[in-house]
Amino acid sequence: MRQSLGAAASVLLLGCASAATLAPGADASTAGNVTVRVGLGPLTPPAYRGGVRVRATDGARVIDAVTDPAGVARFTLDATTRWDLTAAEPGYAAVSLLGARPGLSTEVLLRATRGQVPPEVRDVTVQGVIRGRSAPRSAVLLDGARGTTVSRDEAFTVTVPTWPGAPPWQLVALELDASSALLNGWISAPAAPAASPSLLVPLPAVPRLPTVQELRVEFPVIGRVTPDRFDRVLSEVVARVKHTAAGAQLVPVGRSQLGRPGATSFARWGVEAWEGDLAPELISASFRVAGPGPLHATVTTRPSFRGVVPAFAVVTTLASTAGPSGAATLDVAAGGWSRAAFTVTLGDVVAWEGYGVDDLTWESRPLPPLPDGVTRSSLAAAPGPVVLRACVLRDLPLSSTPWSSPIPALQLRNLLTVCEEQGAALADP
């Protein structure tokens, strides 16, 4: 059980942290040179509340804080050094920011790891009719609500979760031919589900066919991610984002095929998708990189796709090492990348993510400590081994930072990712 914290204790000091004591007359709501606002999933927008634990450490000193009712934790930190900040709560994936300097003001999103439906969610039933099929009882995929419905009849019913402040929802309807090729497509206008309890799906009389575009992805000729080490494609996504009671999820609205890079050091990437209001919000392909210390790599981009040429930088040092009693270190050369990063998985669940705030190289860098009262096993109720993996990331242009994005998977929040495939199995601390 969590220990009760006094309302006035917005900053708790441990060890050599007396320098963070508020000056006489200082306002606790505005003091500090580092602010971290912590949002709690799974809903969009996230919830903000007081009492969420955040820890700052420079390796020698530890300062603990809890968020105020607006979800903000404040620190007064020594400006001559860098600090690691970790926000964590049981039942949520923890987030660490490594190498922060005073002056930082940011938001992090803790994603729920347990499938409990928030109490403010309610279901709305939407009934609809499909018109304009190219053939009687052809398959029409309906998505944008809870799961995917395949309708072969004119009438359909979908269940849409909603909650106070929920983003508008949209229904996607894709008609398939007998070979499951994309034949026609339609998307509803954004609306609150309660405002549209009945819905007409008018498939275009002239089939709205997806277009085919070709992108290319460039590879370096040295390092660990080179054309000759390309092994196989693991997954591909062409999708729009929907917001559900379980968090942000994906609605497929196309297909893609990433080819093997050739002698010219680039891979052709064919994308079949619609343009306009039905255009995908992201496309992504994940592939395996063979060789000593195999890797997983991902390329993700967003409209407009034309002219975009994602290029992998050289990957050299990328390693995690387990130590005794649950300790571990990370070695990542982040030159040419936006930042180093790490993930900790419990079984199949991502329970902790860490990000460098810039491209600082990590050399035998220890995992930062979780706040008091939070253990790795409390982050996610998932059976299986605890595995640490080192990564390098290239940020998506004009996008929110990966630690504040509601998009569900790390690889979908970044232009490029490369992570260890096996990582280091961590013992119980």
C-alpha cells in the first residue's frame, strides 16, 4: 500500500538534496528549474492527478517529488550537472529521461499496462446502412470503433466507446473483392458517436481505388545496419489512429511492401493507400538485421510521403549488459541519431522506456532507479522474463517527443528505430 503523502509535500528530499529546499516566501506552485507533467493513459486526453512519483538523480544525489493536482512535478536541480528523471506508478509503463539539464519543461505519458476500463467510459451503439456495394454481399471492413467488423449485409451495428473529452471518432469502410484486394473506400466525418446514433455509409459509385506510391529507404555501407545484413521483413502497417478505452490503436487503411536493399544501398518501399480524407496517418515497416548481435529496425513516416527518403545512420555500439541483483548497464553510440533509448519488457509487455534527451553517448550507463514504492514487477502484471534492450532513435519531423505521444508502440513514434533483438535478461532486484 502506498504511504500517504502530505498535500504540502510537493517536493521530498533525500540524501544530499537539501539544495532543493524552497527559499523563504517561495511559491511551491511555481518554484523549481525543472518541471515534468505526467499524464496517465489509456484515454486521450490523458488523466492528470496528484501523487504520481517522479525521481531525479545525478548518480550521487537523489531527489524525489510527487505531482500536484495538475499532474506537475517540480524540481530545483544543480545546474552544473545532468540528471536522470523517472516517472513511475504501479500498473503503468515507467518513463525515464536521461541526461536532462535544468531548464527542462516537458510532459511524459505513462501508458496503462493493465486492461481495466476506466469508469468514465461508456458505450454508444451506432447503427448504420451500407449503400453502393460493387457486388451483392461483398465484404466490407468496418473499423474505427471497438475492433473490426466484417459486414456482408446492408445493415450493421458497431459499438463505440466514449468518455468526457474524447476525440471525435470516424468510421472507416473498406470494400474488398473476392481476392481480398482493396476495391473501394470511405470514411465518415469526425463526430461524437452520441451525435450520430445512425449512419449511412455511401460507398462511392465510381470505386475509390487506392493509389500506389514508391518510397525508398537508404542504408549505410558500414556499421551494423547495412544492405548485406538485411534479413527479413517482420511487420508492415499502413494505418490511421483511433482512440479507444484501451488507448490509441490502429485502423489499417492500406498495404505496403518493403523490398530488400540492393547494390545501390537503398530499398524500394511500395505503399498502396488512399489520398485525401482516407489517407493513412502513418506507414511503418519493421525488419530483422542479421549478424552477431541481431537487431530489429523500423522505419515509420507520415504524410506527405512523396519525396521522403528515410536514411539509417551508422549503428556501431548498441548493447545492454545485466549485472548482479537486477543491475544493468547500457552502451550506446548515438552520434548521427536523435537519441539513445532503452526498453524493459516483462514478458510481452513494455513496462519501462528510457530516452536520452539528446544524442549523448552512453558508456556503461546504469539503469536509473525507480522511485520508492515502485518495483519492476509492479509496473505490469505479465508473466515471463524481464529483458532490457538498447536502442537508437531518429525523431519524426514536426512531431511530439516520443515520450509524450499516445501512439502505442515505440517504433511508431519515431522516424527510425534500431533495437537489440535479444537484449539482457535481468534478475530480480
